[in-house]
Amino acid sequence: MSPAAIELLGFAAATLTSLCWLPQAWRTIRTRDTRAISLWTQGLFGLGTALWLGYGIQILSVPVIAANALTLLLVLVIISMKLRFG
């Protein structure tokens, strides 16, 4: 596989795995219903995502950085809504 194809594969994976959090974040913002969301799960996932972001920055991988920055932003929105609305 060429380097360009590998980078494209990384961006495709990054797009799919990041955008999957958008419906949950949007629903949480819209309804303010966080009863079914586990704070522990979101917190641990957020921490893992932050570590992946740090890793991506260290290896200068744009797909890893982009995916984890977007995912972390969405997870932080969900966590903040959970903390605010219980």
C-alpha cells in the first residue's frame, strides 16, 4: 500500500470512529437526559482518548490527532452534560 493510501485509510477510520459519538452528544444536548450514561465509562473513555491524542501528537499522525481531538471534544460535552444534569 502506498503512503497516500495508508493515510487515506487512517482518515477514513478516524472519520467513522469520531462521528459515531456525534449522535450521542447531540441527543444528550437536545434532551439533557443523561440517566442511561455511565460517568465512569465516559470518564475512562475520555482519558483513553486523551492519551491517544497525546500519542498522535508525539508521532505526528494527522489522522490519529484529528480523530482523537474530535472524539475527546464530543466525550467532554457528554461528560459535562452528565455532571450538570445527573
